[in-house]
Amino acid sequence: YLTGKKSALPCANLRLYSVYGPYEDPSRLIPTVVLHGLRGALPPFVNPNVSRDFLYVDDACESFVHTAVNLPDDNYGESFNIGTGRCTTIAEIAEIASTMFSVSDCPAHTMPDREWDLQNWCAAPDKAEQVLGWKARVSFEDGLRRTVDWVASLADREGYSNHSKKDSID
């Protein structure tokens, strides 16, 4: 903040919310849902009431370009929430995935809560829209479909699903 304001450096802090899409680590929620779904199943889920603001990767990338081109001098160094402004619950994800992958089994919400997790984590992107003219354009459902298409097109889906930083020695 200070460097941007005091030195008139054209920079901003973009607070990205839950970015998902192609090349996301396969141990994370959306790739896990997609990989299970392509096998006709659903993964175990956490508490159905937990919610996140899911931001498709194309919107995240566009926010950087849009900020670089449209950041007003008066806003150098400021922070902007980059998200959709829509909270999607785990229950909604399970329902959407059930429909998308034609899974009739009821979702199991058996994963334990993680100590560091917030119940709800959703953006208030109004400032980004007002100051930068940026707004997320890809709905969760459309982004999920795009992610499914990307994973389904992989020549080595097994290699992708086994290549996680979670399982890495490094």
C-alpha cells in the first residue's frame, strides 16, 4: 500500500478468492469432484454449509490484465477483492456435480473440518467493479463444465490425478 501511494508506483493488491480450473492441483476440491465425477461417483465432502467464492481461472487472469490497464492513479497501492461475490456451498457443489455427472448416490459429508478453515469465504468485489470496471463473467456451473472438458481431454488423466503437491516429497 505505502509503496503504491507514497512512490506513485502503479501497483495494486488483488485478493483472489477460490480460483479453480485447468492445471489446478488435483488434490483440491474442484479437481477432486471432477475426477470422481468422470468415474460416476462423488468424493466425500466436508460440512455441506461451508461456502466459498469460486472464481474461474480465466476471470482471475483477466483481473490482472484489467487492473494493469485500468488502475487509476488515485488507487495505486490499494487492495481489490477479486471474486464473483457469490457464495457457493459444498451442498450446492454436490448437487451440481450429481446432476452434471448423473450420480444418483447421496453425497457423503464425512470429511472432517480442518482447523484453519473458515465457514464462509466470499468476496465483496464491488470496489473492483467500480474502480477498475472488472467483474467476473464465468458462472460456477460454466467454469465447472469447462474444467470437466479440460480434464476429460487429458491424454494422461491418471498422471494428472497422481501429480499433486500434497503427495510431493519436495
